[in-house]
Amino acid sequence: MKKEKNFKLYSIIITIIALILLIIIAIMLFIPRNVISESEAKNKALDYGNFNEKDITYLDVEKDYDDNIYEIKFKDDNYIYEIDVHMKTGEIINFEKDAINQATISTPETTTSITEEEAKNIALNHTNQKLDDATFTKVKLDIEDGRQVYEIEFYTTDSAYELYIDANTKEVIKYDVDYKNQQTDDSQYIGLAKAKEIALKHANLKESQVTWHKAKLDIEYNYSVYELEFNYQYQEYEYEINALNGNIIKYEIDHH
């Protein structure tokens, strides 16, 4: 009888120990390893925007364990900022800046390297259009992914254009064109492999470096195009390429 009681006691002890071990293992699995601290993430966010901690008020710091990022939100007298910091690498993967009072703050506070007229000329040169043939409907300086960009929209007799131009580097970071007239040329398409090659060359990347998410022939605005989407590290690339002549009619790069 005593042996039976001892056996039951040992069984209970072993069961408790096993449960404790399972709980510890579960905790270890769900706690991210090799992550920077919340304080370090805040410092990286402040350093990125050259902020002084005395001049800002923290609003929120959230931990997104699914994407391994700290979502840090704070404000100063004029703007609300949201900066995402990667938990493991400390890299800034997103930056957003919104004016608190849009009535008193209409443009970004730092100076730019190019004027509106220069931005319009860059847009015209990029699209091979002439000023006399173009009607501009939008020329606006804004913040996109933490950098100043000119949003430019204009149209000609047969096309409508939208471009985003980096206000400091003069780089065209987004380009879109809508064709009003149907293309009637029925010559042979360049092929999907050639379209991929054109996109990768433009992005200065190799096939082995990217992960493809979309690669197909489609009809958009009565225009034959190859739609391509791929990833490289924290960047997403989208391309639309003329299926007949291989011209890039739209591309967009998103930084995450």
C-alpha cells in the first residue's frame, strides 16, 4: 500500500515537472531571439530623423512579433511621426510624417534640390513629351516613405501620365501612363522571359536575387502589357511592360 502511494506521488511529481518543461519550451518558442531592446529601437528612430528627444512626445510603441518590428509613434509641435524599426537588424523599414495642422503646414520644412519647373522638365524628359503638348493637372511636393517627392500628373492628346520624382536625387521612383487610344499593332509579343529580363535590368538586380509574385500577360486600358511583381530584401517592385516593344510603361518600388 505504501509503495502504491509512493508510486502515485512520483507520478504526480513527474507530471508537474513535465508540464513546467513544456511551458518553458513554449515560452522560449514565442519569445523572439536576438532582438534589440525597445530603448535601442527608440534611439534608432530618433537618429534616423535627427530628432532631439527633448522636443518630442512619445504616443505609442507597439511590438509586431509577426513582422518583427517595433512600431514607434511620437509627435512634436507640428508633425506626428510613425517609424517602424526591425527588431533584429535595427533597420528603419518605414517612415511616415503627417502634419498636425494642415492649414498652417502646407509643404515639407526642409529645402529641396529641384524646383517645380525642374521637376516638370524631368517628367517631360522621362516620358519623351514636349511642354507645348502637355497639360499639367498636379504638381505637388509631399513626403513618401520618409523622403520628399514631387507628385506630377499631366496629359496629352492620347495619354495621361503620373510620376513621383525624388525632390533631392531627381530620381523617378514611380511612373504610370494610361493610353486613351487602343493599340492596333498585332506584331509578335516580346515574351515573358524578355519582359522579366527588362525589369531586372532596370532594377539592377539578378534573377537569383529576387522572389517572383506575379508574371503574366494582361490587357490594361486596351493595351497589351506584362504585369510583373517581385521582392528583393525589404523592397517590392511592380512593373508593367509593353508586350510589343518592351518599353516600361509603369514601375513602382515600395520600401518596407
